[in-house]
Amino acid sequence: MAKFGLVLGSVLLGFLIGEAGVAWLAPQLYRRASVWQFEPALGWSHIPGAVGRMVTPEFSVDYQINNAGFRDREYTKEKPPGTERLLVFGDSFVEGWGVEAEQTVAKRLEQRLGRQRSVEVINFGVAGYGTDQEWLYFEQTGVQYQPDRVLVLFYGNDLWNNNAKKGIGAEKGYKPYFRPDQAGRLKLRGTPVRKTLFWDKDRMRQRPWPNRLEQYFYEHWHLFVLAHKAFTSPMPRQQQQTFYQGLYGLNMDEGLNRVWRLSGDLLAGFNASVRQAGAEMLLVYIPSIVQIVDADWQTKRQLNGLIGEYNLLKPNQQLAAFAKTHQIPFLDLYPAFKEIPKNKDLYFSDSHWTPAGHDLAAAQIEKILRQDHKPIDGNRP
């Protein structure tokens, strides 16, 4: 019995030393803040008033959602007299994945523009949203905030979000989506959105104890996460091939043309809604880490066995063409990001912007807005 106790104690000690070593040298934990909820019109949304903390191996940041559901301070729907109001729509980049709320592109832009005039820049970013959900969110909520300008930030995976019926990132639920009818007009589908187990927190807590124990270990033990990664199959190579081929591949069959056209149609519809609300839209392209950091692209090509020829500027060119066709002001952040020495510092390894990335984006947006600035009538509804 004494030998058994000694062996068990040695095993536990070894485990704890290993856990401490992994936590120090290569932390693995990932915990999402519990600030999202099921929403039948949009698929998911922020929980008004929710607070939480986002933890990954690279960062640990607070999340606080205001009473309207924005990761921002409180605002009145009625715009203050003499104040210019900008709304910023996008996915986790705009929401500020990995940075504090005051470090987001929306808040850094507000700080910059506010040096010269009275400006409010409201953060409407929601992780996992595509252009379709952002457009619906604007019509459902954004228009009530009397915007003068609406900034729509487009990231590469929006191409696939816009064609998907379910969230393709951390969000596992269904979502609304659009498809063109025979006349080419966009028709909303998938609403009201069907609720999945992922969003049913009570049922999640009632899962069998092995599932709950696994979740606990995944959120609290570095060694467990490391072992889980070792035995979990990555996304199938064919799926990766399709993902990157659509974004950057030179070969465009009719299927991929349809995929891109849908995003163009969504942006055109969004722009029409913004104009109807008496505001102006600015489309902003977010360059991906593979476009900016050469070594990252080479690593992903080798890791995923990507074949074929690629043009990494294809998303920029496609969006520029859409913007020209639909007369949408357009800003491509790629040139500014590519010029920065040691540009790896602009991105976390998970591909989201660091605080420096948000600040650079805000500086470029400020520059184009100053060039195109028109005096704002504070009494305008």
C-alpha cells in the first residue's frame, strides 16, 4: 500500500510539474467571455450588461457590454447637437478580440477624430458576423442611432460567412442568410433562426458528467489542452484548399464567382440602406496576416498542403471592383500594413490585430475621413 501511495504521489507530482512547465513556457488555456447569446433575428448577439474575461495563451482582456448590447460605453439613440456620429460594423476585428475596449479601432478612431471636432464612434462589432448579419443589425438597431457615416470593415472570412447557414468560427449556431431569387434580388432566408444546444446554457449544464468534466479540464489545465490538440484532427485539407482557393486562388469557376457575387450584392444592399438612412458608407478592407507576413503564408501553404497558383491581393481587387460598381467609398488597409517594419507585431498569432494593428487601422481611416470631411448639421435627424 505504501508503494502504491508513493507511485501515485510521484505521478501526481510529475503531472503538476509538467502542468507548471507548460503553463510557464507554452500556455494553452482558452476561455471565452460569456457575453454572447442566441438571437432569433441575427443568430447571436451580445448580452446587454454582460461582463466577462477573454483568455488565450496570448492575452487576457476584460469584456463589458453596455445596456444596448455594444462593447462600448453607453449612448443615447438621439445624437447630441453638433456631434458627428459614426457607426463601425464588422466581426471580431471590430469587436476587439484580444484588446481592451479602449484599444479597439472604433475607440482609437474616436480619440483621433475628437481632437478636432465633436465625434462619437460607436462599436457595433460582433464576433463571427458576416456582412449579411451586419446589414441586418444596421437595419434593426444601427439606424436608430442617427448615423452620419457607417464604416463596414470586411475581412477575408466574411466571404464564407456570407455564404454559410451556420457560424463558421467560435459561434456554432445557425444564422440568417441571403440568396438571390430568379430575378437576382436578394431574399432573406433562415429566419427566425433555429436555436441549437450550443446556446442553451441550462441544457449545457445538464450534460453528462464526463462532458462537463472534459469542459472543466479544457478551461483550466494546460496539459489537457496540449494533449487534446495532439489527438484532434485539424480541418480536412480539402476544406482548407477550398477556403484559400476562394480567397486567393487564380482559378475562378462559376461556383466561386457566385460566392464572390453574393458578397458584392450584400455590400450593395447595405450601402442602399445606409443612404436611405441619410448617411454615407465607407467600406474598409482588413488585410489578413497571410497577406502581410510572408512567413505566415508559407507556413500555411506547407501545413495545409495547398496546391495551385494564388494571388494574395485577390480579395482587395474584388472589393475595389465592387466598390467602384456600387459607388461605395473604399479604403484598402493593405498598403499601410505592408509598409510597417516587423509587421508581425500588428497581429496576434491567431490572426487578430494587436493594439498596434487597431491603432494603425484607425490612423488610416482618420486620414481618409479628414480628406472627405463635410461639416455635419447637428440638428439633422
